[in-house]
Amino acid sequence: MTVGTKSQYQQCIDRAQRMGGTTRVTELGDGSYRVVGSRADLYTVRVDAEGNYACTCPAGRHDTPCWHSAAAWLLRAAQSAAGIAPAEPRESDATLRARLLDESRERARHIDELDVPLADYFTTAA
Ligand SMILES: [Zn+2]
């Protein structure tokens, strides 16, 4: 998760606006955005369900605020101002992990509840 001071975020937003703002951002869906960097390099910004931004650029990989995330934020802010719901954010990794764990526990419980041994279940069900 990217952590910065208010003035760092403001600098990133200012830079994003100088760089062309939302014109550099392509929405990919699932809370992912492609941002064209200052040297035409492509970075991916992801927004999770908690509204945390992560960017694949060198700064973003060190959890430092960057203007790519700010540009994606500007797009989402513009969409929300225009009454367009931003793409549903993808589940955060922690949420996804917890859900998958619950689902696999649930499946394991169903297997435990079978009154015949699992091997018999497959042979008799066939
Ligand atoms: Zn970045």
C-alpha cells in the first residue's frame, strides 16, 4: 500500500495534470488502469476494494506516491463527478485470500459430511 504525506499526493496530482492528466490513462476494468509514463513507458495502476492505489513504476514498487496513481485517481474522480460509477475495484488480496480459504473449508466440510467413504462415493455415484 502506498503511503505518503498530503503534500506528496498534491505534488503527484499537480504532476499528473501537467503530464496530460486523464488523457494518459486507459481503464482496463477490475480497478486496473494503464498509464503512459513520461518516457512512453507503460505502467499499471491497481485500486483495491479499500481504495488503496498501487503502481508498477519504480516509485510505486517502493510504495512511494507517483503521478501515475494520481492520474488514475483523477480519472476516477472525474467519472464520479460525472455520475459514472468507476469500475468495481478488484478484491484486495487479503479479502480474496479469506474468501478462497472459506470456500475451500466449506468444500472440505461437505466431504466430511458424506456418510460413505469418499472412494465409495465416487464408485457408487458412477
Ligand atoms: Zn507510478
